[in-house]
Amino acid sequence: MSKVWLITGCSTGFGRELAKEVLKSGYRAGVASRNTDDVKDIIEAFPDTSIAVKLDVTKADEITAAVKQVKEKFGQIDILVNNAGIGYFGAIEESEEDEVRRMFEINFWGLANITNEVLPLMRAQHSGHIVNIASIGGLVGFPGVGFYNATKFAVDGYSEALAKETAPLGIKVTVINPSGFRTDWAGRSANNSKIVIDDYKETAEANKQAIRGYSGKQPGDPERAAKAIVKAVEAENPPLHLLLGVAALKGARNKLEVLKKDYDTWEATTVGADFPQNEI
């Protein structure tokens, strides 16, 4: 029997394209969305190998029910893709706490909670693969989306730790770091802060307008991204980090250079913070 995927956030964007690619490739899949009507066409196209799953990742009862539903339908879950997420625009000082907390509940806690629900199944199987959709904004901070960055940096750190914990158990972890793709992330799914501080006009506001301005025109192709994710999962030695998009690669390499410069420039100060070796 083919492996079973559970993919969250399948109504639009990466999740939708990935669900279609996975099913076209002959896998079975739980196709999760807050509104199952949004994925009805996918299920109708693959009635024998897919199941629509109602899932709001902020609701514990729906997480439990979703995992149970897929397990009962297909007998196992081999690949979990944590794709559900939202954006939010505002300078750090402008950002509203309730909006930020909502974003953390979806982008981080929802991901962590459904992972905890699936891990016991994967441990029992001694196999599995968890794919967490982060962002280049999980590796590089940008003005105007600082708290979004914080959620994705959290996903990145969480994924690295999880990979080390689960590797001996036969469970693999991959964190995906895309740059700009033609999804709805910069459209209706990302709210703006209602607070505007003029001092951030040239930083946070400028970047917000730039991102909003190229929504729908980004160079990233969600269909090609879906194929790339399937390729990574099928690899014998999948990457822990998978960058998607030229801008992601450029941003990550620039970050490496900045880190190296700081580390090398301040090496003496760094080493000098330890007790002298003759005192240890």
C-alpha cells in the first residue's frame, strides 16, 4: 500500500497544490481544511485515495478527531505536513497583542499540537516524516513582519530539536523555508496592524507595501514547490532545511555571511567570556 500523508491548510496555496501532487503521485492523503467544501474538488478527483478532514489547528478536539479519522480510513500516517499558517503586517511596536497571539496559536502551537498527536503513531511504526512549512522569514528577519518572523523562527528551532529527538526512532523532519510564492499569504490571510507610527514609514511600512504590491506576482510557483516537497520526502536522505525560491537562497546565504562576520569579528570577546583554561 502507498504511504499516507496528512496535510493541513489545504484550501489554498501550498497545501492545496501539495495535496493534488501527492494524490497524482499515487499516495493516499488526509486533505485537511477548516472548511471541507474548499477541498471537495480534490476529494472528488481522488475518491479512493483521499479523505477530506475538517481541521482548525487551534482546536484540540478537531486535531484529535482529524488524526483519528485519517488513521481509521487508511490505517497509518506516514507523512505529516504542517502547512496551515497566516501572516500579519506591522512594525514590532505597532503590533497588536491579540493578533500576534492568534498568529502564534496557528503558526506555532497548532503545528506543535498536531505533531504531538501524530508522533505516537509514528513511534509505533518506527517510521515517519514530519514536514514543517516555515519561511525564509524563519531564517532572516524583515521589517514590518517581525512577529511573523518570530513564529517562523520558532518553527525552525523546534524542527531542529525535533529532528535530533526523533532520528533514532526512524522519524525524519524537514523544515521548508520558501521565499515569495503565488499563494494567498500576502493577500486576505494576512491582517494589517490598526496602529500606524510614522517613524516606521521607511522600514516596516515600506516593506509591507512592497510585499502587498507583488502579491500574485511573486516568482515562486506553488505547483513546482509541491513537486519539490514530494521529491524531498521521497529522498533516501532528505534535507533538514529545504529552501524554495531564488530569493530564499539569496537571503539565506546573505544571513550566513552576516553571521560569519559577527562571529569572526567578535571571536576574542566570545572566547574571553569563559573562565580561563587554567582555572577550570
